[in-house]
Amino acid sequence: MLSATGLTLTLALLGGAPKAAPKAELVDATTVIPDLVLDLRYATKDNFLKRQVYPDGARCLLLPDSVKRLTQAADALRPLGYRLKVYDCYRPRAVQYEMWKILPKPGYVADPRKGSNHNRGGAVDLTLVTKDGAEVEMPTPFDDFTPAAHHGYTGGTPASREHREVLRKAMEGAGFQRNRMEWWHYDLPGATKLPVLDVPFTPAG
């Protein structure tokens, strides 16, 4: 009979040894960007699901590299009179399945079998607000699944397009990549190669 050590070695040689789960290293973005405004829509019923799917007390959790780049974008926007407001950051995979049931449309909702960059802490949905926290006009509301949400949309008001461009320049200047179909969505480069994480929204205890 193989010992536990011998069994593990045999499985390893056969390529069947269990792999350790990736270590979850997510950062609460508000601890690094104090003036970041939170409007986590999935912690409310004000979203396309029409129900709350995040717990009360959900935080904007992101990978350290995402937070570093988001900090750079926030620093670039302050002299222009703007702050960042986040709609969504890290998202549990279970929520991704719920979204997929409602809108199984790649490009708008990622297939949960592959995972979303939100599930990896490598994507953020956000907008601009003034220094006082007032809303600024954008081409569409958050989670608008129409062509008006695309970066190439030329309709709407000049102010809305200008604000979209201010956000884009700040985010791309910090190294994020835009989602061409959603003006609010930005990804960490190479995020699709990162592991899907499973961490709690709220601190233990």
C-alpha cells in the first residue's frame, strides 16, 4: 500500500496531483484612494438584475496592480476637477452565473465557465464625479446594453462625449484597457490569464 507521500508522488508523476488554490490577494481600493466614491450597484436593487446580489458592506476589492493603476488615474483626474466613482470591482463567480442566466450575451456578460475579469479582481466599472461628488453626464447610465454605450458612439451631447473621453484618457494613461462596448468598463492588461478568486467581500470577524 502506498503511503500518503508515495501516493502524492505517484499522482504528481501522472499529472494528477491536486493543485493548491491560488492565494487571494485583493486590496480594498478605498484604503489607498481615500476620495474614491463607492456606488456598488449590485449591493443594491438599482441594477439590471433588479435585485441585490452583493451583501451589505461589500467593498471595492481589486488586485494590487489594479489599485496601483486606479490610483494613477485618480491622481491624473484631480487637477481636472474630477474624482472616480466605482460601480463594480471584484465579483464572485456565483454572481456571474446569475448574470449569465439573465443575459447570456458575450461582450456584455462574460461566460461564468471561463470567468469574468471582475472575478479575477482585474476589472473595474466606474465613472466620473466632480470634486464635490456631483454626477457628470455620460452617454448612458451604467449597464446600458445599447450601442450608445460603445466608445465609438457619436451621438448624445458634446458634454457626455467629453466626459467619456476624460475618463478614457485617465484610465488608459494609467495602463488600463477599455471595453469598446461599455464606456464604464476597464480591464487590467493580461487579466484573462489570471486565476479566478473566491474571497469574501467583508473582513472576517
